[in-house]
Amino acid sequence: VNDEKKQYLCRMLIQELTAHCTLFQGVKPETVQDLFDRYGYALRSYPEQSFLAMQGETCRSLFILCHGHINALMINHEGRQIIVEQFTDWSVLAPAFLLATHNVFPVNIETTSPCEVLVLNKDTLLKMLHADLRMMENFLREISDKCAVLTGRLHSFALKSLREQLLQYLHTREHYGKQQEIADRLGVARPSLNRVLQELCHEGIVKLEHGKITLLKRSLPKSDS
């Protein structure tokens, strides 16, 4: 009975992977089943506020978040943290670092809810990529897309003021976290963020009430640069 249940759960996992995960896009479920049978895999559960990896640790496996929410946090020597990225269901975590010459995690990977994670160690992943060309193409595309997103973020941080970064953040989301969460996301101190928020309040662009932020004007102003 246990073996039958395990096989059933594996089939369900594969159906969802091929439907929702970019790494398995276009790969037939029976092909993924064969790869898993030949090379193996691990499915791990993590409670809320636990770490999959710590900044500076060697990256030996690829993580795919099946269900849950995860933050990638970078911490400097003063203890200040920046939320570099937030992951949801079927996200591929840090694929570029697994095969890097200096293959260490540049961030802490922390769960913000109970999570189920598919783990493929480096050797297993390489065997799968060699065995299936579509999966290899997907993996290379995943890395390329991550690089493109990172380039856009670097442009934003390097060339935009805190006011511009905050307005872009507010205009690209329907719901906002607490001020400390936003400060962590933008990589600034909370007092600096609060000063900009107060300026925007005085200009009638946002409203602050009991710590809750409401965007009153949804048209994004032109950059000063």
C-alpha cells in the first residue's frame, strides 16, 4: 500500500511539474517518470522560517519549490538584510550557482510558509540534462532569464533614486507589506523609506494610515534623470 501511495504521489508530482515548472516545460510526463526512475530525486518538507541554504554555503543541489513561499535574503557585515527575490509555487531556485566555478549561495534561502521542495543533486541533474535535450534547453533558458531579470534590477538600483524605486514598487503591486518588509526589499534603512513615504503623503500620492500604505495616484511619474 505504501509503495502504491508513493507511486501515485510521484505521478501527481510529475503531472504538476510538466504543467507548471519551467524546467520541465514541453517534457512528456512519461519521460520525467523515466528520468526519476533512473536517476532518482528527493522531495523534502520544510516548516515556516527554516533555511534551505545559508549565504556562503556550497551549492550542491538544485531546488524546485513545489508549494509554499520562500525569500532569498542577502545580509551584509552590519547585519542589514535585503530581500533579493521572493519565490512561489514551481519556482527554480538559484540555478546559475550550481555549475559555477565559485558555487556558493550568495543569499540565505528562507521559507516564509510551510514548503515542499524537489531536490536534484548536481550529478543527478547533469545526467537528466544529458538524457533529455528539451530539459537542457529549459535549464539554459532559466539561467538566461534570471540573468536578464538581474540586469534590470541592477539598472533600477544603480540609476534610480529611492523615491523612484519606491514608486515603481508601489505601482507594480496590488498589495504591500509592512514598511520594514518594503525597506528590506529595496535594501534601505526604514527611516530613509519613511522619509520618502512622508514626502509622498504630503504630495497626495500615497496615504499612510495606521502603518498601512494606500496608493492614491496610479500614474507613474516620469524619471527625473
